[in-house]
Amino acid sequence: MSVADGYIALVTPYNEGCAHSVSALTGTNVNSKIHLLREYLAESERHPEMSHAVFLHAAGDARVAPFNLREGAPGETLIDVAAVGLCGSDLHYYKDGGIGSAVIAAPFVPGHEFSGWLTEDLPALGLARGSLVAVDPNQACGHCEHCREGHPNLCPEVVFIGAPPNDGAMTERIWVPTSQIVPVPQHFTPSDAVMLEPLGVAIHAVDLAKPRLLERVALLGCGPIGLLILQVLRTVGVGEILVCDPQPHRRALALKLGASKAGESVADIAKWTDGEGLPLVIEATNAPEGFRDAIRAARIGGRVVLVGIPDGDSYVVPAAETRRRGLTIKFSRRMGHVYPRAIELVALGKVDVEAVVSHRFRLDEGPEAFRRHAANEAGMVKSLIYPGDPAPRRR
Ligand SMILES: [Zn+2]
Ligand SMILES: [Zn+2]
């Protein structure tokens, strides 16, 4: 059920035992929707303690439980979470219990890709209460060497919403630094706004790759990030894009979104290029072999950009093959200042973020979403969770 299809749902989160009671109302009138939204906001303000969240306790252990909303700090704004994405990095916390040194020491709430509705006016940003906004989860310190050099994504002092120990947005309401709020065009949907973060990761990867006009590109991995990279590559005028992914539904989606050829593995890319490889390779897999495969897809003297996070936090790299090719290798880490371009790509229709979203869940179905992604269930690409929407599947 959504604003977009002419329905709006009113969730009243104050019934017995925090169970949600839902009354759905129909109507296409925008004013009535805004009115309903405001009513909902007013209700939830009277009952701020009634909140739930998805908690990751350890590897393979995700639970929904009541969530005590903390007090807001100066410079923060409370937003009602509209939609939150389940990212490959969230999945790593679920599958491995951590990513490298960032481990789950205590139950935490994941979710760094999210959009929400303001619970107060923000005149400085020209935004009224009830406005849909995106949130940049990466709060860099702003004064270290790396921040000053223009790399906030590399800031060692970063506070990242949704990476332990910082609770994220898989919950109904969240306090966020007002400075991290990103206004979005009025016609954006909650899913458009939530997808700006992964799209930003894709833009950053393509920035690092510096593709040349009509250059042929190999793209390894057709998950959400890979499919967004594919679309960004199409906007910058590269030549053929040869992709590979073990899952047939992801290959099909890649072809639909503009890949020239889609194979099962890097062996197909090698075959299509007579073993020569391509001058530019972008890797967006979650496989420990992703680095090795990227090297095998690269031409002598080529460039490789690694975007994926490997399962088990280790790469497999054949030293001689890598060295003999004289490759330039870059590691992509989150993103820089990319939101304005991400917004423009979506607003202009140059990137179809909606095409990448395969599943939508309620908040109480969050653990199921993790389980199904971890099991690599066929058909799953990107899942979004809608904490305030009782029937997100109808979207
Ligand atoms: Zn992410
Ligand atoms: Zn910094």
C-alpha cells in the first residue's frame, strides 16, 4: 500500500502489546494524504516509546524486539523511517557476525540506507514537517587530513549510522544529525530516496574507474550495487559492458538494464574476449574469488576497481597473474560527495533504481529478509523494509 498507488495506510502504534492496528483509507487527494500523515505523526509523538527494531545479535541471529528510542541531542532531528534497505554489508554482519575488525559486540540495529519523514519543520533546509528526506549515513569528522583532502569516506573518525556500535534505521523512528539530512525532489518515493545511498556507492566506483569513451568494461557481480554501476556506466558513454553473475535472474536483469552480454562466470568473459580481457574491470561481488576473477577479466595494463566486500573478509589473489599484467588496482570505499548527482540521475530517469528492488518487507519480517538473502534465494536482488507500512508488497 503506498501513496503512489492511491492508497494510504494509517498505522496506530499504540494498541495492546505494541501490536500495530491498521486502518487503510483510500483516496488520491494529496492533501488528505498529508493530513493522514500528520495525524500519524501526532499519534506517534504521543507514544514515542512504542518502537520496534530489527536487532542483529550474532551471526545468523536477527530478531525483532522493542526499541527504546534514545533522547535526541542538540543538532539532531527525529525522523519516521519510511524505507530502509538491506545492504550487502548488513548481510555480512548477519552471515559472518562482522566485517573485519567491525564485529557485533552487542546487539545492534542495522540499516544505513534509509529515507524518512521529518517530524518537525527544518526552515534552514526549506523543509516542512512530513517532508520525505534521505539521510547520508556517513558522518565524517570534517577536520582530519583525509576529510580536508576531500575524502570523507576514508575518515577514520567517521560515525556511520548502522555500523556497530551505532544503531541504524531498521526501526520506526531514528534521531539523525540534521547535517546529514538530504532533501529530495517532491515526486520522489520512499524507495527512490532510500536507493540514493547505494546509487552513491555506484557513482563513487565509476568515478574511481574513470571510464573512457566507448571503452569496453567487464562488470563482475550483478547484485544491487553491480546493477546500479551498470546503469551509471551506461550514462557515461562506455562501450560494450560484459557482465557475469552465477544467478540467472540477476543476469536477466542485467541484460534488461543494458549489459551487452551476461555470463555465468569470468570464464565467459575470457571466452568472449579470446582470453585477452578488457581494459577496465569493476568487481561488485561478495565472493573471496572476486578479486582473482577481476584480475582474470582484465587486459594487460588494465585497471581494476574492487567494490565488493568478500565473504569471510579475505581475498584470493594469484600473484603472478596479477603482477605480469601490470594492473592498476583501486579499492572503492563507500562514497564521497555524490548525493546531488545521485538525485539528478534518478530525477532525470537516467538510472532506474526501482528496477533493482525485488522484495519489500514489513519491519517484523526483517529477520526473514536476512535469512532469505543469506540463503541466496532465487529471485532476490534488493530488499527494502517499510517500518510504517503494513502492506509494502502491494507497492
Ligand atoms: Zn550499503
Ligand atoms: Zn575526518
